[in-house]
Amino acid sequence: MAKREGISKKVRFELFKRDKFTCQYCGKSAPEITLEIDHIKPIAKGGDNNLLNLITSCYDCNRGKRDRKISDDTILKKQKTQLDEIAERREQLTLLAKWREELLKYERDTVDLIIENIESLYKNKFFITEYGKPTIKTWLKKYSIKEILEAIDISSNQYLKNINKEAVDKFFAMIPKIAYNRKLFNQEPFLEEIFKMCHICSNKFRYSEYYKYKNILLKYYINFKEQGVSVDKIKTELYDIIEKSSDYYDWCDNMERKEKTNG
């Protein structure tokens, strides 16, 4: 009679993983039942502890089977299923690798397209450096290529009237900011109107704390929109207050009075 050798914890774990912690005879799984290791070819008949000769079994199935060898047909089916699973995993990994490569190629092509678009505006006086390429990649994670190209067009019209380093740096830095604002405007169109009002206030009152204008205007807009006041009426009232105000502090007072009156 062959001598029975102990099975290491590592082998037990690998076997249970292979068989998905499920008895291969009755289909019950842990923790519903206690799992054991069964020898396909019993030790008493010359079997060994090789993984191919081991199978996961529950206590009841293992005790009922004793030293009877399961049929050759069952063994072949089990091994064929395992080979099919391995082949399927390999196929999926191959497809995943191919998909990833196609994504990387698309990203490279898109970055090149944006670079070509920008450098055409520089008229061969400036070029995108290797440090600029990662910046463009970060844009693509936040915005579509359409949004970026539109932002490039707007930024070039505003900041690239002269091709010099200062203008080029300003133009490039403003591209993601413009793309961000345009995305906001698409989500809430009235925000674009608020930005225009901020610009008008800043020029008229000679007070450049842009964010203060924005916060006050936004608060007014949200408050009265929630009360059911039409957007057109809110717009008319806000422009009217700007026109009647003489300076920043007068404007703040007029905004506060209007809120109390409407409230």
C-alpha cells in the first residue's frame, strides 16, 4: 500500500481556488459545507498528491466515495473544462491588450492633431515642447477634442494677436480655462450671462475682485430662480442694477435692497 503524505496548505489553497471552493461531486460551496481534498486515483491504488490527481470534495461526498476512482470520463470532462477556461482567459487577455493598444494609439493621434492645430497658429515661431504634451493629455481626460479645439480658437482670437513668448504662454494657459467655462455654460447657460456682468462691473466700477461680483450675482440668480422668477426677468433686473449703480459699494447696496424688495 502506498504511503499517504500530507498535503501542504499552499497546495490546498491552490486546489480550492481552482475548483472555486466548490465540491466537484455535489456542487455545494463553502461555507455551506466543509471542504476536503479527494484523490481522483486513490492513494491505496497508487495515486499521488499532484494537483492533477486532486479534486475538491465535501465531507459527505468524500466519505461516500471512499477509495473508488471516479470515472475516466468525469476526469476528462473536468480537465477539458479547465483547459477551456484557460483558453478563454488567454483570449480575453489578448483582446484586452489589443484594445489598450488601440486606445493608446488614438490618444497619441489626438494629441498630435491638437499639437498641429496649435503650432499652425504659431506660424513656425514657437513649438510644443515635450513638457507640453503631458499637459495636452490632461486636457483630454477632462474635455472632448471638440471642446478643446473650440477653446483653442477662442483663446487664439483673444490672446494671440501678436506671436511672442508672452502672448503664446497666455494663449496656451487659457485653453483649459476656456474649455472649463464653456462646459459650465453648456450645463447652465445663464452662467455665461453672469460672467459678462462680472466683466461689465469690473470695468465700470474699477474694482477687480471678480469673484465677489460672481458670488453676489450667483446668489441673486439662484435665490430668485428657485422662487420661480423667470430667467429673462432676473437678467433684466441685474443689468438694470448695474446701470443705476455708481460704484462697487453702491452696487452692493442696490443688490441687497432689490433682494429684500423681491423677497
